[in-house]
Amino acid sequence: MGAHVVVTEVDPVKALEAVMDGFWVLRIADAARVGDIFVTVTGDKTVISFEHMQKMKDGALIANSGHFNVEIAVAELEKRAKSKRQVRPYVDEYTLKDGSKRFILGEGRLINLVAAEGHPAEVMDMSFANQALAAEFFVKNKGKLKTQVYTISPEMDAEIAQLKLAAMGVKIDTLTPEQKKYLTSWQEGT
């Protein structure tokens, strides 16, 4: 839609992927100076600090779509802003001491849960399928597993994806035995 998207990233592989996909990659301290709309999607805390917000343009919009309400330093903004007022549902305007404004959406909480209707059913059905298959795995392996955290296997994720695609009427190709052999070998090709 004509937007110039900037990605901020700490993982060098993901940063390189973003660059190779045509995105502008900057550190958040640098992106703060050029952005108009900021959306965190990390699951980490203080991704956007008060210092970052001070560098932002007057009127910058800030939202969190990552995890809980810790990604944006809203509490620090509350303490250090000159004033705060709600300008419409789910939009709070903070005026900084220099008179510039920052707009926090949904109180810095997950915007899709706070200001919308939550996760769409198309996402939730896969989450529930994942949980159900994980529960089935634990029941079938009762007494055989150590007490620890287990990661869902790539095979289980693939099974859920296949079930979802089938339910949507989407058909995909499969590798031939010859293709599978080639992908696991180094003896053929250059």
C-alpha cells in the first residue's frame, strides 16, 4: 500500500533475510527517528523504551502485537509525560515535556486482543489442534517421558498444517522418492 517498512532485528540471520526481502533494516534507535507507526512483535520486554519514544516524530503511533504489555515502556512514559488523555477508544495521547505527542494504542497491550475481537478462528483452530495433538502425545507416552519441557516436533507441526490445508481444500505437491534422496545426499549435482 505504498508504505516503507523498516525492520529492527537482533538476530543477524533474520536481519539478513529482511534485507534480502527488500526491507530497510535499522537499529530501533535509528528507526525511531524516521518512523510514523511502530508495531512491536517480539515477545520481549522494553523493545521500545522511553528514550526511543523521545526520538520519535511528533504524532507517532505505537502499538504492541507481540506479547503481554511489556514490549513498550508505557509505565515510564506515564511517569515522564507532561500529560495523558484518551482521544478515542484504545488511543491514548501522551504529551512530552517538549510539547510533542505520542499515541499509544490499546494501553500497550496486545492490540488484536484489546481493540479487536481477538485471534481469528483460523489461527485458534490450529493452536487448539496443536494442543490436542500434544496432549495425545503425552497420554500415549505416559511413563516414558522425563519431567521437562517438550517442544512440539516438526512432524506434528507438519501434520497440523496438512490437516488445515485439507480442511481448506488446498492441495500441495509432495516430493518423489528420487527428490527426497537427492535432498539428503551430496553425491549428485554440483
